[in-house]
Amino acid sequence: MNPQTFTPSTPAAPATPSATAFATRTVHAPSRTSATGAIGLGARREVYAQHPSRSATSSPGAARRVLGPLRRIASIARAEVTLYLRNPTIVATALLLVPVVVLGLSQMIGGSLTGSAFASAMIQTLAVWALCVGVYYNLTVIYVARREEGVLQRMSTGEATPWEAVIAAVVPSGLVALVQAGVGSAAILALMQVTQISNPILLVVALLGGIVVLAGLAAWTSSWTSTVEGAQYSTMPVFVGLSVLSGGLVPISSMPEAMRTFSSYSPLWAMSDLIDLGLTGSNLLDTVTDASFAQTWAAAFRPAMVLVCWAIIACVLGSKMRFTRRR
């Protein structure tokens, strides 16, 4: 074998620290590369850590990860709306029971009130019962039915997750409650000839916050409800407790002072407080009266924070929801 001459090459200029680190991280990842030599997921993460401009948040994959669940939730929600409308029991309970109960309680709740005060009391009662019956009770029944049918368990192995189905199931019940409260409020305001309200945005905030709270409580209640038939018993404690403390079942004027103070920390009292502020500029305890649009925002801070705290509590409790059959 002929000897070969060796000519030393000129040493290359040292690379900058960032470039060196980038090259080192890329070359020293053979154990994470595929058979074709492409950089694996672990190496990509290290490369992106050196170059934030190439992070995953700017890639099309990030958009798919965000939009994918939203599309799946929308698709499941359309199917839930169809199933909702095909169930005459749930539809009749949501659309007929609530107006009948509100009309029956009208003299007891607002017998001594007139004008906008009476309209506000009726709208508060309508919202409380629409959420308790249309959202809390109906969602508990739906969650139990989906669990016992194995729908949530099967989704654990598919593209859609069980939590996406849980969120999608809220859509039809929430829409019915919003439509019912909106149409009922318009009818009551027209009947009482109320043409001006203080802050309509607070009404929407109150209803959306109430829906989140009662949807979380429905998921929590379904975890110990064995059958669909048993939901009428398992929901009773929360149903009655929230209704009494909201002022929608027991007139506020007849409550003892200690009970009023205790009730002011309940979620549906906070929702009713926001509705009253939005309609009349006054709160339930009459510590604020005839507030302007700007003043209602300051007065709404406390009930809004109470509603937010209850929404967090309800979501934490709802996270313990059971996805596997109990039988």
C-alpha cells in the first residue's frame, strides 16, 4: 500500500457561541433521528429552543392543534342539538316547565313590586329556573345517558376526547337557556312597559357565568348518579339549595338578615345581582340604587368575582366526572 502524504489544513475560524450550540445540538442527536436521517422530535425541540423564531407556535401544526378540537367540538355539538330536539321529554321540560313555574311564582316573588322592579324580579326568577332546569338537570341527565351508553368511554380511544364531548353537550342546553331568558325578558319588559335598562351587557355576563357554573355542577353530579331515572333524585339537593339561596324560590324580603348575607355568596344570587344591576341599576341588598351605566360596572365587581370563584370551583368539581359505566 503506497504511503499517502498528509497536508495539514488551515484551522477554521471559531464559530460564534450560538452557532456552535446550534450545531452541537443538531449533530449530537443521532439517537433521536429516524432511519432517513431526519431530525427527531427531541432534536427539533432543542433546535427550537435555540431559535424561538422557528418555534412550534408559528407552524401550521400549532394552528391545527388549536382549531382541531374546536372543529370536533362544533361537530359533536351539532349532533347533540339533533339528539336534544329528538327527545320530547327534555324539550318539554326546558320550554314549558320554566314559564309555568315563573308565572306561578310571580305573585309570591314580586307581589309588592311595580314597574321595572317587578320586571327585574321576574327576569331573575326566569333565569334561575331556566338554568336550574334547562342546564343543570338536563345536562346531568345527558351526561349520565352518554356515560351509560359507553359514548364517553369509546371516545377515549378515538380522535375526539371525552372532554370535547362533555363541552359540546353544554351547547344545546345553554342555547335553550339563553333563548328562553332572552325571549322571556323581552316579553316581561314589554308587558311592564320598561323601555330603558341600565347595562344590558351585565345580563349577558350573568347568564354566561351561570351556565358555566351549573354545567360544571352537572358534570360533578353525574359522577354519583347511577341511572338516568336516578337523576331526578341526585340533582334535588343542589337544585333546591341553589334555588332557595338565589331568591328565586323564597322572596328576598322575607329572608332573615343572616340568610341574606349567606345567600349573597351563592352563585345564583350573584347572577341575580348582576341581572338586577343591569336592568334597574340597583342590587338585591339595595346598597346600590339608580346607578348609571358607568357606576354599574363598579357595583358589579363583587357579584362578578363571586360568580368567577364559583365557576372555578364548579370546573374543579366537574373534572372528577366519571367516563366509564357504573353498571
